[in-house]
Amino acid sequence: MRPRSPYAGGVSTQQAVSDAPPALAWSVDNCTLGRAMAILGERWTVVVLREVFLGVRRFDDIRRHAGIPRQVLTNRLATLVDEGLLHKVPYRPEGARTRHEYRLTDKGLELQPILLAITQWGDRHLADASGAPTEFVHRDCDEPVHVEVHCAAGHHIDNPRRVGSRPGPGARPFS
């Protein structure tokens, strides 16, 4: 068993004296959460991803279904393609010019648990009285899916206060 780290919620002598959170010891300049939010943090970006995850892949369908202004959608799709979350697949309706569908890449598909977790939170705290507007189900058994947190040892963590943090291998001292 690993010794309990002061970064995992324990109290070090230094913390007891200074009462400063241990996280103040390392820089956030290379924070991967901040970097991810630089890509995903705008409302319309997440809405576009929702649409593509729901199978709405064509520009006009996304625009109409989500109510996104044309220029905003153009910009968000370009960012998601540039960041490698979506890729364009050409199609050509009969008698029309070639257009593109937007499909999730493997990198984009990795966002599914995040979007499911946000949806789960929204369903719990923001849904109308009639309930959640969308239910996500396991395709094999048709049962609802949900997101859970587990540690590397396999323990189920059902209380957010049971999760701590510590410097990772890329941590840099804060100065």
C-alpha cells in the first residue's frame, strides 16, 4: 500500500503551519485541463460535438437542429477538424456540389465519457420536471449507461471528496 500523500488529502506539517493548499506548489502553465478547455470550453463547441455524437453529421442538419449561427458553426467545425477531433468525409447529393459530413476521430470518440458525465450532471440538476430529454443506452442490452469513477486499483469512488491530487510527472514548480 502506498503511503498517504499530503497531496491526496492528508495534512503535511508544512500545510498545517501555512494552511496553503499543496496545489499552490506547482505551476498550471502546462495544465492539461486548461488546454482541453481552450478547445472545448465554448458552449457551441460542445453542442457541435453533441450533434455529431447523436449522428447529425452534415453542416445544414447541425445548424438547423442545434440553432447555431452559420459562421459560428463554420468556425467551431474548423477548430474541431484542426484539433483532430473530427474529420471531413465528402458526399455528393445527386445534382449538387460535393459537401462534407463531419465524423468523430478516435481522439474525438475519447470525449464520450466526458460528454456523458456532463449530461448525467445536467439530467440530475437541470432537466425539466418531465425528466431527461435524451437517454443514452448500451447498444448490446438497451440498458441506460452512466459514468463512474474508479481508481487504478479498481475501487469505485462515489464521493468526490475521496479524490485528491498530487504532482504528476510533468509538474513544474510554481514560482
